[in-house]
Amino acid sequence: MKKATRQHTKEHNRILVLKTIFDHPSISRAEIARTTGLTRTTVTDIVAALLDEELVTEIGVGESQGGKSPILLSLAENSRFLLSLDLSHSEFRGAVINLRGEILATACLPVEGRSGEEALDLVYQILDQLIEAGFRPLVGIGVGTPGLVNSPEGVVIQAVNLDWENLPLASLLQERYGLPVRVLNDSQAAAMGEYTYGHGHLAEGNLVVINARHGLGAGIILNGRLFPGDGGGAGEIGHVVVQEAGSLCRCGNYGCLETVASVQGVIQKVKELAPGSIRSRDSGMQDEASLDAIVQAYTAGDPQVKQIVSDSARYMGLAISGLVGVLNIQKILISGDMTHFGDAWLQAVREAVSQHSFSRLVTETHIDVGQLGKDSILLGASAVLISHYSLLFRREMASEPL
Amino acid sequence: MKKATRQHTKEHNRILVLKTIFDHPSISRAEIARTTGLTRTTVTDIVAALLDEELVTEIGVGESQGGKSPILLSLAENSRFLLSLDLSHSEFRGAVINLRGEILATACLPVEGRSGEEALDLVYQILDQLIEAGFRPLVGIGVGTPGLVNSPEGVVIQAVNLDWENLPLASLLQERYGLPVRVLNDSQAAAMGEYTYGHGHLAEGNLVVINARHGLGAGIILNGRLFPGDGGGAGEIGHVVVQEAGSLCRCGNYGCLETVASVQGVIQKVKELAPGSIRSRDSGMQDEASLDAIVQAYTAGDPQVKQIVSDSARYMGLAISGLVGVLNIQKILISGDMTHFGDAWLQAVREAVSQHSFSRLVTETHIDVGQLGKDSILLGASAVLISHYSLLFRREMASEPL
């Protein structure tokens, strides 16, 4: 709890007005005053400053409510641009994104097993390409990376696949590009993306997004804000043990959720138990190709594959029922490539949740597939930057660390 | 997000000063100004009002820091009193509690199987007794009850043992006693108690308290505030399935954590598998007596009982590892009668957590027994009232619903 001063009040109200304009396609000064409870004079002063900053534009005249027709204001969505990275797949993806979450340019480079410094070099290459696209002004860089992340300090504590350990990614990028940087775990970024752009921007709401791709994790939004946990590891449900005496996980334990309900887990099981389903393909093929083959076998009704995929849904449901028990959050979305298994799989997940949960809690719980597809992490990493509204004001641009 | 006004600023700063005085045994005006960042003038004005309200007293003179010796201020701990109830045991307990969490009077009545209206009548009897003790002014009633609770509306949605369903407990008590009422789930109350009085009042911290008694639940404190979940059921981990094809739970599912790790669960298992351990006692005896007998058999090394208790610790550990994975909260306390099994049991819980958790998360996680013993729920229910500081100001006393 910090002291409240008039300066604090002024800043608070400025952000409140900007947020209100963000939340509407167009809005008049009078409506802003009604929505926020601020006086007309205060709103007029703040809007004047936002127009001056070019964050807001006057886009025309609305319908009269009796008196003079009001001037409509709208967010100047292309007045600032964000760079965003998704490092969670077999190719690194980057994008230039505007203030409405529209992707204006992208850059992709295959990882091909690179790790450590080489993987970092790929990050630089993608950012260099995106910067060359010429969108200005750029106000920050958001990164969604696999692994355990200390977001306040911008450090990747451990990302096994990339062989990064205690990598100060935010400082490195900030030094190189002179922009504020925010680094997030990929599942936490996916949650921010779905919350901000997919699920409809619910004020102060709660949301869990389960991101089931090569690995498996979750992002938790509490009261409208990402909850990182004490060590940045909130949502690390991929390493919760769901099957005693199960398969060895890359974390060293046995029977983690990731070994049965992630893409790599399912591919591994199919290779062990139903190798015929993907036999005809190149054994060195990427996750994506293997997954496609397994989805085809599943759809075609291959009994062994069906069993493996049903098991994955059941364990996913078991883990979700644990989440429902702990948090009683009623809106749960699943994103990532595992959702390619489609409606039957989703239905099996829902049934497992019902079977394993306290009925009074689960009847109000809704489990769906996320709306953003493969863009959720990119959009989420940029949304985290936008949620620091003060970053958008010119005086702070490119100067203040997050 | 609401508008900030000067009135809001003033209220915020008044609470900030009161909170600062709460957090210190004694403190001078100059120290308050330093701690809060407010000006001396503002602090002096606010303190004058708090002295006038008799919430704060001048208790003497501190050491000079060079100039005039400063007058020390302290919370007037007996200037307001709270009534608090714990309905989670085989006897209902009530207490009169002061602003420092000291229990000044108690009243207890055995439930003896009463439920519905009869159980409600017991609640009235206890409150009547406590009010007769004569402590004044009373500023509110806090209730910790088993079951699913809608705290914002003060409704007990479902408390199976008491046969309460959609009981508007807060309105009933408020109407009868003319005091603000706050109703909480018992495990959520235990968490508030340990957070406020046991664990040391950490500003803005995170804490999970697992309350393992007749039933089993948890309370979750996030950023210094109780997190209720969307439906009031956050922390309902007693009904997370930990054992596929396990025993039937009173919720209708099989293998819930409560069936293996709660007092009733352990008693049930001992009756089924090792009836000899409690054979000599009256078969109709209370939980408390049965538990004592089982603890004795455990301590004496009865192999069947040891197995049952070890299993309970293992499943408790499994559930905690799920919590650690979801929330990455590093401070976890266990309260309730199950802690009577002592250090060996606690150590077994910790080992199970280590075995089932992602090592990077669990190394920083600390699991201990709570410090308040059987008072945690009473103290927590009163702490929730105190955390609404505005309730303590005279103009609002006994008038404003929570």
C-alpha cells in the first residue's frame, strides 16, 4: 500500500480515460465522463493531452442526444507499434503488432536444434528483420519463451530445450535495441493473449489458459492480472504427477502431465505403443508432421491411437479438475496444437473434469478451446506491454525499464 | 478500476496511517511520515482524528533523535471488539476478540448432530452469551463455517454436515444483532488467521493454508488478500480425486483427498483396516477421541495404523505438489487436527511433495504446521472484519453492511 497523492490521482485518471477509450470502438467525451465518473472538465483536459500525444483521434460526429452532436474519439491504433516474439515452437516467430492487437508484419526462422548463444542469435535476427519493416514509433518488445521465467527481472531461469539457464534476456534485448522489454513464460503469454484479444476483455475477471503444445503449461489471470506465483512458476502444471509409476519426464520425475497430455507425450506414446500409425513417415520429422499423422489416425479410428488420445484427454481433465478445486475459476481455455484433436477430444476432457470434480464447483465451469490459435503467445506478449499504459506516453518511450 | 478523487485520496491515506500504526507496537508521527511518505502535516491531521476516534492512544515518549523527544502512538487494542464464530468442529465455538487478535471471552456448545434450524439456534445462543460478556463497542461478527460459501452475499451455499443450503447467514445475523457480518468458509478463515496473526503479517504476500480436520480444504491468500474464486470455492481441494477407484466420498465421487487425508478419512480407514487400534473405546465416540486413539497407536508403532497415516501424508503431499504446480506459492501451512500426527507425519508430507513436484519450484517451497492451533478459524474470521479498516471508524459503526 503506497501513499496516494494528487499526482497519483492525476496519473490514475489519465490511465482510466485511456483504458475507457481502448475498451470502445468509439466514444464521446460525455460518455467517457459517464463511464468513469470523472467530471466533464477533467475528461476534456485529459483527452486534449491524449490527442496531443496522438494516442487518440477524433473520428467523426456521433448522434445527438438532444443537444449538439458529440465528437467521437477512437484509439489511434497505429500510433505505436510493439515487437513480439514466440519462442515456443520449432520455429521462432516474431511480429510487429499495433495497439489493437493486429499483426502487421511477421518473421520466422526455424530453430533446427539450435540452443544457447545460437538460439539467442536467432532472436536477434528476427528482431532485426522486424525493425527493418519500418514501423515507428516502436514502444517495446514482448517475449513469450518456454521455461521458467523471472518476469520482474526479465531472466529466463531455465528453458531446457533452448539450453538457457539464468539468461538475462530482457537486459540483453534492452541494451541492444534501446526499448523496454518484457519476458514471459509462453503459457502465461498465451493466457494474456486470450484474455486481452480472444476471450473478450473482461474487466477484473479470472481466466485459466492451458497451453498444450510440445510442452504443457498454464497461465492464470486473477482479477484481470497475470498471476506469476512467488517464483514465476505459477501454471507449471505440466510437471504435476498424474500417473503414479508413469513414463519418465524430461524433468526427471515419472508420470508428469506432460508425459501423457502434451504433443511430445502423445507422440512418444504412439511411437512406443502404435508405431504403425506414423511408420510410413520420416522418423526424424518435426512434431508438427508427427502430430498431423496421429490426428489422421485418430480421426480414422485407429484403436490404439484412440486409446492414447483418450488417455491424454482423461489426464488433462484430471489436471483441470485439480485446478478447479484449487482456484474455482469458471472460465478455462485450452490452446496449443493438442487442440487439433478436435471436438471429440475436447468432449472427453470435459467429461473427465466432471467425473473428477466437486459437482457444486464444476457445474459453473466452462472449458473451451482458445480463439487465437497459434497467435495467442505473440498477442499475449504484446498485450502485457500495452497493459502498462504509461509506456505508451511519449515522455517515457524507450527510456523506462518495465 | 474506479475513478480517483480527492475524497478517495483522503480515505486511502487515513487507512494507510491506521494500518501503519497497526503494524507497529508503537510509532511516532515522524516515523509514520517516513514510512508512508506522507507529509508531517497530513499525518498530524489524520492522527488527531484517530485519537478523537479513540482508535489510537499516546503511550509515552520515545528516544530523542536529536530534537524534541517524540510522542509514541499505539493502537488502542481494546477500543473496539469483534465477535467471531468457528462452526467447523463437533462443538461450535465463539469468541470476543480485540483489535490485536487477543481472545477475551469464549463460549462453546456441543453440536451433537443438530443441523438446519437447530444448528442456527446454537449460533444465536453462542452470540447471545458473548454479547452478555459486556465488551463494547462491538463492531462486527465474523463467521467461519464448513461448506461452500458465497462471501460477498454472506450465504452458505452448501454445508452438508449442518444440512444448510442457501442459508443467508449474514442477513439473518445482521438483522438480529444490528452488526456488520462477514461469513467465510472455515479453511479460508484459517488462512486469514494464520496470515494475519500466525505467519507474521507479510505485506502483499502469498500464502496457502491447508486445513485438515474432520473435512479438508485450503485457503489461498494472494497479494495479501483472500482469493475466493469465481464461486467462493477456491481451496476446495478436499474433493480433488487423488486415488482412482478409491473410497466413496460424501460428495458422491470416489478417491477424493478428503477420503484419505482428513480426520474422518483416516478414522474410516482405521475402522475398516485396523479396527483393533480403537476397539476398546466407545464406538459412538467423537472424532477427537478416535483421533487421539489413532495418534497413540501411530506413535506406538502399530504397523497397520502407520501405513494408513503414511498414506494420508503421501496423498496430502500429492495434493500440495498440485498446488505448488498451479500457484507456485512458496509458503504453505497445514492446520487442523491432522497435524496431531506430529513431525514424522509432516516430514512424510514434505517428502511426498518433493517426489511429485518440479524440482525448480519445490526447492523454494516451505511447508510447516500453522502457529495458531485451534484458534486459527476464530482469529481469521475476526481478521477479515479488521481488514475492512473503515468498519472501525465510528460513523460507520453498526450501520454499513460489509
